[in-house]
Amino acid sequence: MNGNLPELREHFRRMRAAYLVLLISLIPTLVAYRRVKYSVMARDQARFEQAVQSTRDALTQRMESYLSALRGLRGLFDANQTVTPEQWEKYARSIDLKWNYRGMVDIGFARRVRREEKDRHVAAMRSAAFPDYRLKANEDRDEYFPMIYLSAVTNSANWAPGWDLFNEPARSNAMERARQADRPIATGKVTLLTPDGPKPEPGFVIYLPVYGNGVKPENWTERKEATIGFVFASFVARDLGNAILGAQTNGLVDIEIFDGGAPTPENLVFDSDGILAAGNPAVSRHVSQAVPLEGFGRSWTIHFSTLPAFELDSKKHLPWIALFGGLTVSLLLFGIAWTQVGARSAAEGLTGELRQSEELLRRVNAELRTKIHERQQVEDALAAEKERLAVTLRSIGDGVITTDIAGNIVLLNRAAENLTGWPRSHAVGRPLSEVFQPLDETTREPLDNPIERVLKADTTFGRGSPTVLVSRAGRERIVMTVGAPVHDHTDSIIGVVLVFRDITENRKLEAELHKASKLESLGLLAGGVAHDFNNVLTGIFGNISLAKMFAPTDSPVRERLEKAEQSCLRAKEMTGQLLTFARGGAPIRRVKSVPRLLKESCDNAVLGSNVRCEFWCAPDLQPVEVDQGQITQVFNNLLVNAVQAMPEGGTIRVRAENVPAGTRAGLPSPGAGYVRISIQDDGPGIPPEHLSRIFDPFFTTKHKGRGLGLATAYSIVRKHDGLIEVESKRDQGATFHVYLPAPMQAVATETEEQNPPPTGQGRILVMDDEPDILNFSHDALKRLGYEAELARDGAEAIRRYREALEVGRPFSAIIMDLTIPGGIGGKEAIKDLLELDPQARAIVSSGYSNDPVMAEFSKYGFRGVVAKPYEIRELARVLRQVIGSDSSSHSQAQA
């Protein structure tokens, strides 16, 4: 027994296929036996298939009817692309959806609206039929498809004029596919609102594109561009199924429709009996069948299954005959399989050899393909390297010239053409010395040919200092030059490459930076001196203005006080010039009229001289946003210089005109508009050797000049984001151009008070570390009708302010010095003050205008600003602006 076991194992191994065939054939035999046992299945199957076929026919017929309706809609728009609401309603009534197209909920049209047409489309729809029309899109897109017409069996809950169909991915995907394929495309399963039910139900929508002029474009790009909209029809699955399929089943067959190929609950669109049978192990049906269906660009699955009525008329038939026939067939198949096993063994040997040969051929073919691919990669890399070199030479900003060993040019790039003035077609073949002509920057002597030095030394050559390159047309540029030898594969020199860079603009930039550095250094010193001097000057200037109020009008004392006041004003102008150089100085800008500022400056400049001014201002001249005191100083300096340049008399020509944004290069703010003020004299002009230094601090050619006038003007204009330039030729006078930025938005210019401000009432707290300023402020405020209290620093001011609030006698305003040496200044104290009283009226004061608080006081919580030195009228004006005509209103509100 044990000896026969290996033979049996080998036998079953070789004959396992035959036995497997026998086993497999016996299984359907047993299945057939059971089916024959119940002969009713044959009759039921026939009835089942008949119901399936009739349902498919009804569905196909109904879909063709719906397609005809959609094509009719497209025909309406092909005939008339501007269909009116009346024409739409007339057509909808004529096709009678309720009776002729049962199952269809509604039809409609969505218009294509490009982004740039959006506003026009909304305006047209509002004027046509929908006053409250709005295009409802959930995001910005290049095109929209708002619903503009909809007709339904009854009042449709889906009607939303202007609702963009592209808001839903299911709809937008179907519309894009319809436009690409130019045929009707249905969405997947979507939810729709029905007229007779509050809950949304599953369904789908079919879309068909409409093209301009009714002409169908040939390709996708043209179709997309020509699309003017989509006609569509909506179907609720329950109504559609009942209309198409309900009469076909006679209650014997359950019909379930799924979106796609997977019969899952998520894809279920329609179920005739409401019980999911497909893929549900809890539901057993006698006969079932899943039928795939393609329609409107989507795949559908219709699952048919029998209902219990099918099992009421079942009978048995001849089971033994079916069993005998099945066994006969099984034995026959077993014999055929037994015969084939022997032939298979021989075939397997031949197949193995064939596979080995095939594998060998495959490896050889792969190696050959790899070598061909590697060779192609090398060739492509070489071609790409050549192209990169060509592109690099064409686009590089430096000039590049290549020569042979004889010094003749073989190649030059575009930058070299521009710098030398020689086009490539003329330069190639010429000696380098004829095209490239460098001069020594200092001696202006011609320099030696760099090619000879490179060839002789066989090394890289570079000039340590810049040289002057003279172009073919005589234009001079400052360049840095480097040369290097070119070797071949044997390391022999075959030529020289020369690279030179234009640094002319760099030189100009370095000079500008040097000038700015000198101004910055001067500003550090000038700012500190001017700040301290302004504190002293405030006490003097203020007391003089206060003393004038007590002196009779025709008294000699008043005349002396007025002269002293004029001296203070000149001293204030001097400190203003010094403060202009202070680092970080920010002008206190207001919108001003240019003609008014120029007229005042001209009148003062020509007073007492035999020089006259000619004005011309553009009729539509824009105002400028400037610090009036600083810009007046600029105009005064330029006009006084013009008057002094013409001691024998002459004419100063002043012009002002607009410079629109982007029309003049080199301005600090390219996107802003500017106003250009030109001041021209008829004097002897400025020597060329002085033009580069004309704006340097302390540079002057006048015997008694200080050298601050033009330097001050340069600094002021620069801090206003402007530009100042000068043009001059010997014996032809000089012209200064001042560019000042115009406001970005139209605003009214400030008007100035001609009458002194009135007196007021209220309690004023003054905080300053200078006793003279405190004394002057106390007397001045008392003279103006106010009650004054004094504080030496921020801590004392906060304490006094808090005490005044506690006793019910708050201050109407508080004047605070910006900085207090060794104590708390206004910049720090304002935070505590506003926490104590958010409605506090604080005025900032300082003799140093370079602090940003002076220019943007409201940003830091202050209500007003008064710059030192100031006199009583300026103090009264600021108090009136901050407190208002009712000085006690704040006190009453606090009390």
C-alpha cells in the first residue's frame, strides 16, 4: 500500500485537470437538477425577460422624446439668439410639458456670461424682466452660466434667476462634457426640489450646448468660444420612473435604477417598490438581472428582480432526466479532459524553450534601445548646451567680444554692439583695436590692446581701474574690462574672450550716495543745535508777541518790538534750514495751491530790485501736499539766487505744469502724478565744473554766501518724495526744475486765516521743562482768556490731570513738550493720558520737527501740533482748532 502511494500522487498530479473538469461539470449538473425540479422557472424567466425588454424599449422611447424636446429648445435659440421672456413662455406653453413629456420637471436656459460682461448682463436682465436680478456665483470665474429662463410643470422650487449653474461641480462637469462632445450630457445623481414636496429628491439634469449663429464649430476650442449658453431639462427620478416604467411591470417585477455601474445605495436613483434588492443580502428574489445602459453621456445600471407574485404559479418537472443528462455531459467532458492531459505535457516542454528564446531576444532588444537612447541624450545635451550659450551671449548685460589669435573679431554679443556702436555684421573680421578703443580715465590717453597681453601671458587679464570706452559714434562710457585665453582640447590657445561691463550708472549712484551721506552727517549736528535754539527762541519770540499786545500802536516801544519780532522770524528761518538736515526729518504736510506759494515768494524775492517775474501756470494745475514753510524756503532760495544772478536786472520765468504718472522716468514714486515748477533766469549760468557740486552743503561761489541755500532745497525736496534738477549753459542762464508729488486723490487746498483767532475760555495744562516757555505760556493763556496750570514733566502733568478730574474741574486741553531730558516727555505721557481720559485734547509741541510724531500727531493720539518757536497768535489758533468755539464743552461733559 505504501509503495503505491507515490504513484498515486504522481497520477493525481498529472490528471488533476481532468478530475477538476469532472468536479466542475458535476456542480452545474446539480444546479440544473434543482432548476428543472421547479419547471415554473422556465415560464417565469420568459415572462421576466419580456418585462425587462419592454421596460428598456419604453425607456429608450421616452429618452428619445426628451432629447427631441432639448433639440427643439436649442433650435429656438439657433433661430433667435435674443429670445425674449415672452417668446420663451410662448414656446414652453406650446410643447405642454405636463402631458407630452411626463416625468420631466422643468426646462430652462442658462446664458454664458464672461467676466468682463458680468455688469452689463446684470443691468440688461434688470431692465428686461427682473428688477432685483443678481448673478449668484460662489467664486470669481472667467465665465458664468446664470439661469435666466425656467418653465416647469408647476411652480418650480428650483427656479432661481441668476443662480450660476457652475456653483455645483456635478452640473459644471456635465456642462463641460456636453460642450466638449457637442451632445446632450446628463449629470450624476443630484437632489432636486419638487413642486409637491418640501424634501429634496434624487434626480438628474440633461444639458445641451447652444452656439452663436446656430453654427456647430468643428473643434473643442471653437465650440468653447462660440458657446452662448445651455438648454437643460430636470428630472425627478420618482416621477420619471413612474411615468416610464410603472405601467410595464404589472406588479410582478421590481425595477431599480442606479447611477453608474455599482448598484450601491449611494447611487440609487429610482426604486419601484421602495425596498433595495440589488446587493442586499437581507432581500431574496427568485430571479434578478442587472442591465447596463448608456445614455446622455453616462452609464446607468437597471436592476430587475421578481416580486413574490412570480412564485405563486411554480411547478416541478422531470428532475431525473435533467440529472442523467448532466451526468452524461460530465463524463463526456471528463473523457475529453483526460485525452488533453497527455498532449499538454509535451506542449509544456516546447513552451519553456520558446520562453527562454523570447527572453533572450527581449534582453538584447532592451540593451540596443538603451544604447540608442543614451546616444540621443548626448546629442540632445550638446544641442541644448549650444542653445544655452547662444541665449546667454544674446541676453547677458555685459559686453562680450571673442577674437582669434591674430586679434580679429569672430563674435560679439548684443551688449557689445550697443557699447561699441559696431553692429555684428560690420565688426566680425576687423581688428579688435578698431572696434574696442579704451582710454585712460585720468589722462585720456589710449590704452594698449588687451589681446596682446592675454596671448603673451596665457592668463586672465583684468584692468585694476575703470577705463573710458569710446563708441563708434563718439559716445563715452566707463567700463571695467577682463580678458581670458580660449583653449582647444589640446590646451592650445585658439583665441581670446574679452568681457567688459558698463559702470557709468554705478558711478552716478555712488556720487548720489556720497552726497546723501554728507547731508546725513550734517543733519545729526544741525538737528541738535536747532532743537535747543528753538526752545530758547520760543521764550523770546513768545514774550515779544505778548509784549506787543500791551504796547500802544504808535509807541516807539511797539516799533522796537516789531523789529525784534522780525529778527526772531529770521532766526526761525535759520533753524528751519538746519532742521531740514536732521536725520529722519518729516515735513508736516498740508494740501497747498502752487500759484499762491510761488506768487508770495516771487513778490518777496524781487522786492527792491530791477528784476521782474513772468508767471505761467497750467489751467488745470493740481495742488501739492507739502510743508508750506519748507517749500516756501525752497522757492525763496531759488528765486533769491535768480535775482542775485542778474544784478543789472532781467526777467525770471516761472512755469508750473502737471506731470502725469508714468510720463517721466527717474521720479521717486513712478506711480504718482507730479507738479513740475521751473524757475529760469537770464544770468551768466553755472560753470560746468560746479554743476556736480551745486547741491553740496557749504558749497558757494558767493563772497558772503553760507552754502546752505541749495543744499537745504535739495534736502527738503527729497524728504517730500520729490526731485530737484538744474540745467545751465555758460552765458545762457540757469533753469531749476522742482518736481513735487500731487495728492493721490482730489482734495481741497487749505485756506489760511487772515484775522487773528478770538480769545477763549477753559482750563489749559502746559507741560514743558523750560521755565521761560512755561512763564510765557502762562501769561499768554491768561491774556487769551484761559486759566493755565503748569507742569515740568509728564509724570507731574498726569498727576495734575488726574486730580483735576477727581475734583470735577477737568482741563479743556493740555499742551505737552515732545521730549523732556531726564524725564517723561509727551510721546510717553500721551499713552497714560488717554488711558486716564480717552477724550483728552492733547497738543504736542517741540523744537525738533524730525520726530514722526510732529508730522503724524493724530496717529499717536494728539489732537493738534504747535512747532517751536511760536508766538501768541499761533498758540491761540491751535487752541481754537482743538477746543472749538465752545471752550467749556469738554469740561461740562467731564463734569
